[in-house]
Amino acid sequence: MLDIRIVPDKVTLGAQAAALGAAAIREALARHGEATIIVATGASQFEVLQHLVAAEGIDWSKVTAFHLDEYVGLSEAHPASFRRYLRERFVAPLGGAVTFIPVDGENDPQPETQRLNALIAGQRIDVCFAGIGENCHLAFNDPPADFETTEPYIVVTLDEACRRQQFGEGWFESLTAVPQRAISMSVRQIMTSKLIVLSVPDERKARATRDAVEGPVSPLHPASILQTHPNTVLFLDPPAASLLAKA
């Protein structure tokens, strides 16, 4: 069952999501001497990362961070590059202390997925920070998502709704400039995380939120799989929660 927490605004959402994730990281460090996390990108993560890098009591030199996805064929110099986003908003503010495993989709994606799959194989994922898309995607697993593959990272084709979201958020100068493929962490790999901290602000995510929370678990609504995860906390602001029957 999803633990749904509706907070007053995006700033509060980011602060509370970061605080929960930071507590999980500190617990993992205390218990295991190291922590492995997954970090996300996009507009939903601005405030989360801002507060996460400011969290106290974390020895980031003992933390390894994977990230969820990256476009195929996009240079890190491009403003929409997710690895650029994370280097600027996560790695740099921490002084480079964290071990960051970037997803590099600029060249042939197959060797890159093999590299990532070897690195993440057998890793205990202590906390995954994520959001959901306007089409209810989880990472870049657009509908109908593959709920069966056991590969940690896969190459996916982005649907039009996803690509329109990326254009609408201002990451690209035109819809045609949005890449059609990406390397994405798979649904099953995300589901191995001990804790998933899901941050979903804005009214444009309201329908996806309703489908993820109140609809059937279905590849047509990829984030609905989180209904079956034992420890997912979903942070919403009132606009994102506006279509929930039980909000």
C-alpha cells in the first residue's frame, strides 16, 4: 500500500521528501557503513535535491548514486542532459564526494546498458528518489511498460506524451528535437529499492497520480506497480492530489 502524504506546496514537498530519504541514507550508513541510492531528474526533483544536498549527518564519500535514465544520442553539454542536471544539482554541491554512476546514452546504448547492469548487479538499493510522468511513466518506462524484464537498465522508445512533456517543460526547443529513445532503469530494478521516495507536484500530474494510486496495477499505467511495493512514500501537493477520491 502506498503511504500518501499531501503537503501544502512544492517547497514543503521537496523538504519532506529529502528529509525522509536522508534519514534512510543515514540509517544505511550506520548499519552497513555504506549506502547506495538512485537519484532522479526533472522538474519534480528541483526542491528535493536542493534539500538533500543540504542534509546534515551524511558522509557522502560512502554513498554511491545511480540515476534513472538518460536520452539516447544526447550530449552531456545539452541543457536537457540528465547527467548534466545531476552533476550541477547533486554532485557539484556535494563537492564531488559522492560516487556518481552516470548513464551515458550519447553513443551506442547497448554497451552502456551492459556496463550499468554489471555495476548495479547485486547492489542493495537503500533508497530510490523518483517521480512520475504525465503519462504515468516510471523513469522512462512509458506505457505499456515492461513489468517482466529482469535487466536493470534497458533501451526504451519514448511515446509522444512523454516527449511532449519534455518539450512542454522547456528542456527542448521543439518537439522534434526530443530524442525518441532513452536508456531507462527497468521497473523491476526500481522495485528492488528498500524505500522509494516519490515526489509528484503540479496539477498536470493529477490524472497520472489518480491512475497510479486508484487504478488497477497495469503496464498501461506504469507507476501503478508501486501499489505493490512494501515501502513507497508518495508526496503530493494539493493540485497533484486534486483528482484522488480519498484526498
